[in-house]
Amino acid sequence: MLPLVAIISCLQLKSQSIQVTIDSQAGKPVINRNIYGHFAEHLGACIYGGFFVGDSSRIPNSAGVRNDIIDALKKLKVPVLRWPGGCFADTYHWKDGVGAKAKRPSIVNTWWGGVTEDNSFGTHDFLNMCEKIGAAPYLAGNVGSGTVQELTEWVQYVNFGGASPMSKMRKDNGRENPWNVQFWGVGNEAWGCGGNMTAEYYANEYRKYATFMSDWGNSSKLFRIASGANSGDFKWTEVLMRDIPHHMLEGVALHHYAVIDWNNKSSSTAFTEQQYMSSLKSALKMEELVTKHSAIMDKYDPAKKVALIVDEWGGWYNVEPGTNPGFLFQQNTIRDAMIAGVTLNIFNNHADRVRMANLAQTVNVLQAVILTNREKMLLTPTYHVMEMYNVHQDAALVPVTFRSPDYVLGNDTLAAVSISASTDTNGNTHISLVNIDPARSHEVRFSAGNIKHKAISGRILSSPKIQDFNSFEQPDKIRPVPFNGFTNTSDLVTIKLPPASVVVLKMN
Ligand code: AHR
């Protein structure tokens, strides 16, 4: 266990000393496992050709879902999975995706490539897949082009155990017991693709939908999530927190992508160091966003009952050359590992308010953890960071304060080092450290004092170049390896963080 207050020093190589404090007594919120959540949309090859290959595929599958993906996501300990969108959610009519597959209607996926959606992957497919993965499902309801009745019936279809037209339909479609889905999104990006609404208009819509999704006292304990702000739109959060009664609001969402420039997002692999820095700057903005949205929520909800749910985040670049621009397929480099590491540290450190986050997206879309190419599958650097960090799930946050050395490029500076720490129920303390500086090591010193630990071990993810990635030819080029770059005496733990690296240490 960590002591009351342990002191860490973080030294730059030029021996400029920065003192860092770890305070294990400061409140100790638990890091909700759902901060490590994911997002799967009917977009490009995320569902079709990604998760879902159909049960007649020669790729080994269970009810059409790839076994290798299920295994990889189980290993990742994916706690929650959001579906079916995204923008797609507000065009999705769930009844199109249940019942005999041959009889399901086709629609056009207007947001993503204009492709035909045959609805062969629907509610049963998704919820049964979540059961196999061990992830809680998070269903995003259609507010933009749907109705209150439609969403209410979806809730009944998947959750009602008694006799009703919806539960009868579910049983007729092969599922006797309800799935008891807790997490429900009330629309998505209502300010944009979800209906281009004003915050005031959406707040009223939300109240209407939330009213009919549950009963007077929300006895089924639904966790209803309001479609949240776009990045720095603080007014949106203010209006929702002001206008929606909190007894019908369990979470407010926030979306923020790490983008260099929406008009010129640049290549996911062929980028300059300046572009690397711009991406990281955009990712690190999450700290300011979470702090400011939380402060607004604190004003209306000082007891922190309503959660901040960052249900879309990640790096967004130009699509890979030659791929459909509407499919958002991009490669995943060490830059993405840095984005994942620093963002998850931010979420951990704000665990008092951030209680779920969903990386966009799981397979073949944006900052994916898995890429597929026909029967081949690879794990991206982002997968490995999320796997290394899953030790923080449901562990007690150990707050850290420190002043990072700068990563300097020309006239730009960013904090080079990012840290979060937690203690799990077995008494193991894990510290995740990221050094985004691609050229310089940074030394971190734990003044061990009375930190009671017998052993330290660690893993590191790194690669010589920030542009490095795992390809189908070299799928294991980047993977975590044991980390020995520390010295451990009774008083002092000294860690040398290599350039552009993510390290997770275990002290027990
Ligand atoms: O994740 C891709 C898209 O980004 C989602 O569909 C939408 O919600 C956001 O704009």
C-alpha cells in the first residue's frame, strides 16, 4: 500500500528537478471500469467485414462473429460496448434488425459511404456478442428520426421479463430471457447528425424520451445518457444540466477527437513531427474539456450524481489511400499509443466525474484496437496500451500532482510526461507513465520513503519511430515487452522513460 503522501521527483536529463506528489488519502474515487469502454458503429468495416463475417464464412466464428476478435476483446477486458452509432444510431430502426434475416429490409447507410445495409447484424447479434465478450452493452437510441414509442419498445424488447407484445416478439425471435441492458443513449450528437437541434430543444426532447423509457422511480435502474457537447461547447452542458431534472438523467456525454485540422487531417502514418505534436496537443485538450465540463456539472450537481460520459474519443486522420472516404479506415501508430496513454491518464485522474468513455472505434474505423484484412487480424499499438492499462479498472485512484518537463518543438511546448496511478483490491499499486517526447528520455524518481512494496515489475510499449505501426506483414512489430529501465532501492525508485513510450509499473 502507498503511504499517506509519497513524493516523486521527475528530473529532466539536464537535472532540472520537478517534484511530484502522490497522495493516497485524497478522496480515492474508484476508476470506473467503463472508462475503458469501446464503440462499434455500422460504419465501414467495423461491423460488416470486421466483427461480423456471417456464419457461412470460412473464418472461424460464433453466430457470424469472428472468434479471434471475441478472444482479443475478452483479453482486453472490454467493460462496455456502445452500438449501433454514432450518427448511424439516429437513422436506425431496431425492428429492421430482428427476426428472420432473409426477411429483414435493407436500408441505405446515408452517413457512411451510402452503402446498402441489409440489417443482418441486429439487436440479438449485438447483445449475444456482448455476452460472449463479457462487455456490458450500451445501446444508442434513435431520437433524430425515431419516435418515443420506438425507443420505449426497444427497451421493453430487450429488458422486459414479463408478458408483453415486445417480450413475446423477443421470445418468438429465439431469446427467452431479457438481456437487461442498463446503458441507453438518448440520441447521438443531437447538435449535428442527430438532428441539428439547439440545446434547449434537445433538453425538452430528452425529457420526453426519458419519461417513457422507464417508470416513475426508474425502478429498472436504466442509465440514461444525454447526447452531449461537441468538444468545447460548454453552453450545451450548461443547458442540459439546468433544464433536465436530475432524477431522469444518469449521464451527460461529451465527444472530442484528436484532430489536427478538420479540413486537412493528414495521413495516419506519413506525418511530420509538427503534425505529431499538433495531434498530441488536440488529445491533451481533453484535460481542459473534462475540467471545464465537470465544473459546469458541479454547479448544478455538486454531489456528482450525474456522470460525464466521453462516449467518443480518439485520433482522426485521413483515410488510408485507396479506401472509401466514408469508411474512416486508418492505420494506428506510436502516435496513437501516445494519444491513448495520455487520454486514459486524464480519465483516470478525473474518475470522480468521468465514469465511462468509449474509444472510437473498436475494429477497422478511426483509432481502432483491431484491424482486419480478410482472414488476417492484427492488434494495434492502441490495443496494447488499453490492455496494459486495464489494471486500473475498478481500482482506487491514487491522485498524483507534478509539474512535467516540456516537450519542445520550435516555439511549441507540451507537457512531456503524463502519469496516473491506482491501487487495486489486492493492494497492488499500478502507475502508468507516458513520455510523448520523441527525442528525449525523462527520468522519474519516486522518493520511496515508506512506500511498502517488495517488488516492482513493468511493461513498456515503444518503437524507434513515432510513425511505426503494426502491418499485416509485421503484426507484432509493436507490442509490450518487460520493462527493466528502473532502479529500486529501499528509498528510491528511479525510472528512465524512453522517448515516445508508455510504461505501466506494478508495485506489490
Ligand atoms: O465515430 C465516427 C462519427 O463521429 C460518429 O458516428 C459521430 O457520432 C461522430 O461525429
